[in-house]
Amino acid sequence: MTASLVQWKKDASEAMGIIDSWNNISNNFATTTEKLAKGQSRAGATARAMGLEYDQLNAIIGTV
């Protein structure tokens, strides 16, 4: 969670939005919130530097 907030330069007030996003994806696709969190922590900074949006990276992680 903290890694996502820092890497995407989000405020702590946006933490629930991150959790909601992970939960929504894990409810609808064959992944877990834990896998999404790990993927974001590993790839978030690189994805942001490449011009991807937070939700785009979530979609990629959820698909892979």
C-alpha cells in the first residue's frame, strides 16, 4: 500500500481508492489483492516513468 502511494505520488486520503481498485479486480478476475499489491510495488515506478496510469498497470498485473 505504502509503495503504491509513494510511487504514484498519491495522498494517504486516496488509500481506500487503491484498496477498492484491487478488491474490484480480484473479485472479477483470477487474481488476488496480494498479487496486485506486490505487482504494484515492483513495477509501479517503472510503469509511471513509462507514462502508464495506475489503473492501466492494475489491468496488466491482473491479466498476467
